[in-house]
Amino acid sequence: MNKIIKYLENKYLKDKIQYDIKIGDNISVYYSNIEKLKNKKKSQVFTGYVIAKKGDNKFNKTFIVRKIINNIGVEMIFFLYSPYINNIIINNRGKVKRSKLFYLRYNNKKIKK
């Protein structure tokens, strides 16, 4: 079983790219979106605050990014080592004292810089 996991890690994971994402950071995620009907790839950007991180190994590490558009909260869940993520840029570092910022869902507070 370990040989299969090592083979998959070597083949599919991005080892050269190490993202130092922390809770409360304001980040921009550049990702590719594939349209099934037109067979086209679109590059899109999602900018927001990291409110949670999950996962114990490289295959299931995820993070949740939240932003507010027209007073409506929008969240996206990304796999950290997804082949669809082109780049992650950290805009601002945030100072928080919690590991999950789900309280931002219920009130529209901003994170201290």
C-alpha cells in the first residue's frame, strides 16, 4: 500500500510549490475552471480571507476562502495541492487567535491587520 501512495505522490503532487497559508490571511487564488460544454479552460481569481484549514495528509488538505459580494457571503473550498490551482498570492497577513473563523459567517467583521 505504501508503494502505491508514494507513486501517486510523486506523480500528481506539486512538491516544488509550498504554500504558507495561515488562518486570517487575505489571499488571491488563481485557478482554472473547465467548461464542459465548450471544452475551454478559464482562468479565474478568488480573493478573500482564509477562515479554515483541514486535512492531515497531502491528498486531502483543504482550505476555505470567504469573501462578501453585494452583502452576500461567498465561500469556496480549495484543495491545497490541486492541479487546477495555478498560483496563490498572500495579500495581507491577519492576526487571529482562533483556528477556525466561522464567526465571520454571522457578522461581517473584518480581520485586524
